[in-house]
Amino acid sequence: MFFITIQSRKTTGAQAPGNKPMTVRTRFAPSPTGYLHVGGVRTALFCWLYARKHGGNFVLRIEDTDLQRSTAESVNAILEGMTWLGLEYDEGPFYQTERMERYRAVIQQLLEEDKAYHCYCSKEELETMRAEQLARKEKPRYDGRCRSRKGPAPAGVAPVVRFKNPVSGSVVVDDLIKGRVVFNNAELDDLIIARSDGSPTYNFTVVVDDMDMKISHVIRGDDHLNNTPRQINILTALGATLPRYAHVPMILGPDGQRLSKRHGAVSTMQFRDEGYLPEALLNYLVRLGWSHGDQEIFSIDEMIELFDITDVQRSAASVNPDKLLWLNQHYIKTCDPAHVAHHLSWHMGRREVDPTDGPDLVEVVKAQRERAKTLVEMAENSAIFYRDFDSYNEKDAAKHLKPENAELLRGLRERLVVLPDWTAEAVHEVINQTAEEYGLKLGKVAQPVRVAVVGRAVSPPIDITLALLGRERTLARLDAALEHISRRTAGAA
RNA sequence: GCUCCCUUCGUCUAGUGGCCUAGGACGCCGGCCUCUCACGCCGGUAACAGGGGUUCGAGUCCCCUAGGGAGCGCCA
């Protein structure tokens, strides 16, 4: 006997058995019951990359059949997150709530073909059944008592519809990540595909949608692995072509526990708010469970080129916030400054700093990008270029804005006033000359000036800082510092 | 309880029987550079869950145990 349809874990998933090229169609199918969390984003990223890599289509489908919990805000959060990350979809968003008629028709079809049946068991009855099975140390499942029910329907009971799952044999899932997984049909039961109010249930809508949308590769969280045999059975009953499956492991919090709000940033938009660049988050996420040798940095194009769903790790991965931070810093440092400036200006706006009231933000990015791990940090440290700071850092002012330095600052000021060109080079020259004149090392000059113009002992190189600040702001702040020193002198006297 | 999945440094991972006295990255610890903060550079710390097999040889193959996780809804 030959197993001609074996699709081993390492075969190219994008080929149908028999080497026929197949059109890749993946989908991301979140349910809009909350924010878009990183686990979902990683799944979406994998789906998107896989479609892009194979020149296929990426479909967005909103699974909103749970009317109680689905909200328009959540839909917006999903759309907003996808947009921010640049995970553009080729089709959709499709809403399941708009496809109810279709589901109803398929349920009717199954009923007519005797592949499904009405079940009149009450919830209490089912509950009792479950309890008894558990007591007998059995896996709780519906025993199919309505399957062969004869005679007239019980009066006054709205029935559910159950799918007639095969009672024997097994279902083989050749998962692109997990490998071959075999389920015995005896472990499965007749699941409800339509509730007593007629509405379709999840495992059923997924199947109908994946079939109708001609999804070739179902890439989803491995919490769905156990649902797969049921879905395959329905798909088979419907005569559909089976998609390939790839169940990606879950993402755990930094402590190895399941991801939750308590672990801090799990909402995609929270990463934006905390100053992360989308490319950093994407790069971080793609390396969570996937790798290409020792490579750590991947541009979007490289991801598309190198990614393969069959190379995804089979085990769950914990989030490492420090590494994300490192990647963010890397992208802040290496991305086109104009691109970084674009994102930075959003953060400036959030802090009510007007980035047009001062130096070109792109130049500020160039000066700051090696000293900020997040855009929030960069925005904080860059506000001084656009508006005056409120007060000096106490320790730094005490150390550097002292009476002995007054003359130095005055001397420097005089030179700066008459400087013909206000450039970093010219400023640099002046500072060097001043240091020489006073017989001081550069640091002894730079630090007092730094505290005078930015309020604390930390800033980009002093010449660049002054150049960005501009002559007007620099002189005004030197004056203010001199005044601060004299007040201090007076106070001490 | 039952079914399914998973298990290499603290974390993300390389590794597809000999190239492994297990490599890279983040973090951490030292050092260098330096006008501050950083960047950068150099060096160090640290892992094959345990036990049985198979084999001349096992991180790599098989089995068991332990530990994690998921599912078992008229939720998705």
C-alpha cells in the first residue's frame, strides 16, 4: 500500500500534492472582542508573509458571530493595528455577520443530505451527561442520542443542528508545523453547527468561509489544532478541497505564563504609544518562533524572501521585552531619519510640542538616534529644541552652574554672539578656543554649557546641540543660566 | 479525567548521527573609546528536562517518566 498523499513537514507547503503550483490564499480571522494583541499580530504576520512570498492573496475576515462580545471599537482596533504595521490585506474585511444567509443555506443542505440532524436535548440533559462522563473519567462528549431519533419532534423545543461526525476511522492532519497528527473519530462527537435560534457556530462558519474564500493555507494558533479534525470532517462532508494547515505555537509572557493584560504591553497600539517603530515590532515578532540561521535583523523584503511557515518552531515562545527594545533602538538608529522623524512627530504632538517651532525634526533625529531606545524617550529628550525647559536638573545645576563657571559662560557667550555662521563646525571651533583660552579640558567647558542650554548634563554632542538650538535660544539660555548663577551667589552670600 | 501538542543558556534561537570540548542574539558582568548620555568595539557568564534503548558514535532516531500548554461550550 502506498501513501501517495503524504505531505511531510518539510515539503514546500505551497505545492499541491503532485507538484501542481497552487494559488496561495491565507487569511487572518480575528474576532473583534478586544484589542489586537501581539499573538494575533504574529499570526497575521505569518499569514501575510506566506501570501506575499508566494504571490498569493491575504484575506482579512472578521469573525463577529458572537453578537454579545463583538464591538465596532474592536474592529477599528484591528484595522488600525494592521494599518500601523503595514500588513495590508488583499481582500476583505469580510464580516461573518453579513454571511448568515449563506451559512443557513449550507446547514439546510447538510440536513437534506442527512449529514446533520436536529437535536432536542435540553441544556440540563447535556449537563447531566457531561457530569456523568466526567465521573466515569471519560472525555465529555455528546453521545448522539438524537442522531437516530424517530417520530414527531417534541413540542415546544427549539432544536439545535448537529453535524454527523464519522463514528469510526481517523482524521490525519499533515500540519506544516506540527507534522502528522492523527485523531480518532471515536474521540470526536457530533458538534452543534446551528444554535437553537438558528445561528451558526464558530467551527461551522470557519469551515464555510475557508471553503468559500478558497483558503489554501490555514495558519492559526495551535489552540485550534484540536478543532481541526472536526473542521476537516465538515469540509469533507461538503465536498470541499482541504486546505493545508499550519498551527503556530502560542506566545507566552516574559514570565512564561499566558499572555494577559497583567504582563503590560500586549495590545499592538500600546507598542506604538510606548514609542516602538512598526518595523521593530515586526522584526521581533517574526523571530519569535522562526529563524534563519543566526540572522537577527530582517527587513520586510528579507522576511518575505526568507520566511517559510515550515521553519516555524513547534514550541511556545516567551516574550523578551529587552530584545524588543534592542531591536527598536536598532531601527531608530538605522532607519531613514525622515521615516523616524515622521513617527517622532506623532509623539511630539502627543506631548503638545510643536515640531515646526524649531530645528528640522530630521536633524534632531540624526542627533538623537543613538541615544534613545524608544520614540517616547526621544520625544522627551528633544522637546528642549522646541520649547524652553521648566527647571534645571538640581544635581547637574549644582555641579556645573556654579559661580566659578560664570566667567567661562560669559566668555563663550561673547564669542557666540559674533559667530558669523551658526553651524556645528563653527560652534565646535569656538568651544575649543574657549577651552584653550581658559586652560580647561573640553569636558570642563561642555558640561556647564550643556546644563545651561538643556537643563541637565545629558544631550547630544555640545556643538550639535547648540547648532540645533540656534543662536537665539542658545544665547537666551546662557543668559538665564548666568542669572541663575548670580541668584545662587546672592543666595549663598 | 480523556485527547492532542510541546521540552537546547534567564529569554529568542542555531543544530536534521560524527564539523558540538553545543554556535549566534538579547540581558548581565568586566574592559576599551569618550565633552555628558549614548553608540561602537573587545572579552566573560550561562543550556541539550530525567531515564532507558538503537548505533562504532546521539542535542540530533525510538520508548518511558516528569514538567509545561491546549482542547473537551447552543465562545471564538
